[in-house]
Amino acid sequence: MDEEFEYGFTEDPKFSVERYEEMIRNHDQYFFDAQAFENIIDYYIEKNDPAKAIQVVEYAKNQHPFAAIFLIKQAQLLVVTNRMSEAFAALDKAEMLEASEADIYVIRGNLYENLERYDEALENYEKALNMAEEQDDILLHIAYVHQNMGDYETAISYLKRCLEYNMENQDALYELAFCYDVMDNQAESVQFYEQYIDNEPYSYAAWYNLGNAFTKMGLFEKAIDAYDYAILIKDSFASAYFNKGNALVNLEKYQDAIDVYRQTFEYEQPNGDTYCAIGECYEKLEQMDEARSFYKKAVKMDPKLADAWFGIGVTLDFEERYFEALHFYKKALDLDALNADYWFAIADSEYKLGNLQKAEDAYEKVVELNPLDVDAWLDYSSIMYEQERLVDAIEVMALAIKNNPEAAELYYRIVAYLFAKGDYNDALTNLELALNTDPDKHFILFEYLPQLQQNKVILDIIARYTK
């Protein structure tokens, strides 16, 4: 073996890597100081070559057997290569050499967190917190553990501590928004982000999260203002454009929304969701060719995007091309079989095509999936009424009322069916219930059975409630 050479940390890191690779090629043995070895290990980590990085660690440990840093690096690399028990062993050795090194406890905390042993993860993170100079990432990890344990209040307190330590920690800002969202506490979320912005007015992430909180509260004008500030600070912020587009849709400003959605293409590759959103806007504007064009772009980009397949169906349905529409509704349903809206559209198309049994079966599925869909109950019962199956129609309405006791339309409809069947006493009882629920909707009864407008008993009862 040739005599040993020593290479120190004063060398250019690239030079250290070159000398190390030369050593391997020559089957030689050079000496590197600890910093040089760290540089070489980091180089291979950055190159995403953990196998070579682990090989360097072995050389480093042989030359520097009392340096805890190489055991810590080894543990990190063993985690990446999913060798958990070896990682634990490396950390135990590192702790014996240098028990005050925070990274030992951070990595061990990660390991326990991945194993869902949350109490042990927290114990290690808290130890690291007492030792580390940079605390924000550790506080963030502790918040993640509390989230995984379902304790969002505690997670929020750690995320706030993280932001007190480092106001620019974007991950903490987004996680805080997530926690408030899970707790359905948008008001507190707004309050936090407004206070945060007072101190950090140029935080695009804070403005963005404020916009999201306003959106969830239905305050779309305020949401748009917040997104505009986020975009002003970071004009390439594609997500802010997209969510601003969604807010404009909620305000029924469809052309403005299209313009904003299109702006995202300047800053990120077009994706299926954005094409689909643009398609929906054109659909609302009843520009069906444009809508269909964007829906097709969406499914070409993402064939699993059920809403886009459904959208194609909607455009065809609008053009009374029911048979074609049905094909696309079924494609959407294949991707999302529990979507009540898709079943409703299928039921409607089958009805328009005269396939009454298939329509009835589909409506049955709609009300099973979404028993609060009043329109579906009404349509479902109509099919039976049209076939003079009055008993079935009345049973369906009774079930509808049981699920929607506040929906006056259902009471008026059952009144019509009961009159048609000749059950006048039940009809009058239900008429009183309908009028108690909403007297102003009594016209529904006459729309269904115009002849009742000549019935003095009914007119007298209605008059009592509508004076």
C-alpha cells in the first residue's frame, strides 16, 4: 500500500471528492479530515446515491472512530434505505460518543414517528429541542406528531411557536391552515393570519392562506382581495391564481374566472384540473363547444378525472344528445361509483330516453347516496306517478319527508298524490303540514293538479295560512 496522504477541510469539496474517487480507483488509502469526509458524503447525498454515501461513511468511521457525526450520517442514510433497526443501533452508538448532539434525537424521533410510536417520538423531539440552536424544524415535527395523534389544538400551539421562532417557515404556515380547516375554525384562522400579516405584510403564503380561510367562510370578495395581494408579492404563484378563479366562479363571474385560470399557464404546466375548471365556466356561460373542448383536454391529460368525463356528458345533454351524454356519465361513474350527482344525471338521461325502469333504479341510487336531495325524491316519485303507481309514489314521498322534514315541496307533492288516489283526509292533513312548513309555496300543488284550483275546501284552508 502507498503511504497515506492527508486531505483537509481547507480543500475545495470537489477536490476532496476527486481525491476520494482516485483513492477508490487505485485501491489506495488516503487520510481525510472529518470535514472533508462530510463534504464527500454530502456530495453523494445530493447526487441521490445513498449506496456510495454509506461506503464513504464506513471509511470515515474507520479513520475517525470517535466522531459521532459519521454515525449520525450513517443513521440518516440507513433511514433512507429503510434499514430501521441498523439506524437505531447507529444512533445509540452516536449518543454514547456525544449525547448532546441534537440530530441524534431528531432522527430517532423521525424513526419512532414513522413507526407510529408517537410518545417515544415526542420524547426524542423534546430532547432535541433543548439542545438545538435551530428549533423551528423540530417544533414543526412535534406539531406533525400531535396532528397524527388527532390533537390539533396542541399541534397549533407548536406551529405558532415555530413561527415565533422563524416567521418565514412556509410549511408551518400551511400546516396551521390545515389544522384550522380540520377543526372547522376559519374565524380563528382569519384572526391569526391577519395578525401575522401585520408583522409580515410581504408574506405571500400568509395572504394565500387568508384567502383560503375567507373562501371557506363564503366571503369570496375578501378572498379575492387576499389572493390579489399574494399574487402582487409573488406574481408566479399559480395556486393563488387558481383559487382566485374558484372564488370568481362562486361569485358567478365566469368569464373573469376563465381569464384568471388561463394565467396559471404562464407559471406552471397546464393540468387536467385547470382545464376542467375552465370547461365548467364555459358550461355555465352555455358555450358548450368551448366547454367540451376544455373537458376533452382535461381527460386527455388525466383520464381518471371523473368530473371532466361528466362535463362532456353535460354539454351533450344540453344539446339533447341524451344517448351520447349517457355514455360519458357512465365513464364518470366508473371512476366514482358513489357520486350522487352522476347517478342523478344518468337517471335524468334514462328518463329522457324513455327507459323508465333504468331511470327509476338510478334515482333509487341517488336518494340512497344522498337522502337530502329533494329534487331527486321528486323526480323519483314522478316516474311512479306517471305510470299510475300511486301507492309507490306516496311511499317514496313519505320516505322523502322523513329524511327532509323541512322541505315544503315534498308535502305539497304528497298532497297532490293523495288527492289523485282519492285519500282526501290524508291529503288535507298533509296540506296543513305543507302550509305550516311554507305557505308561500302552495302554488306547487296547483302546478301538479291544476283542477284543485276549483276546490273550495282547499282554497279555504290555503286562505287561512296565506292572509
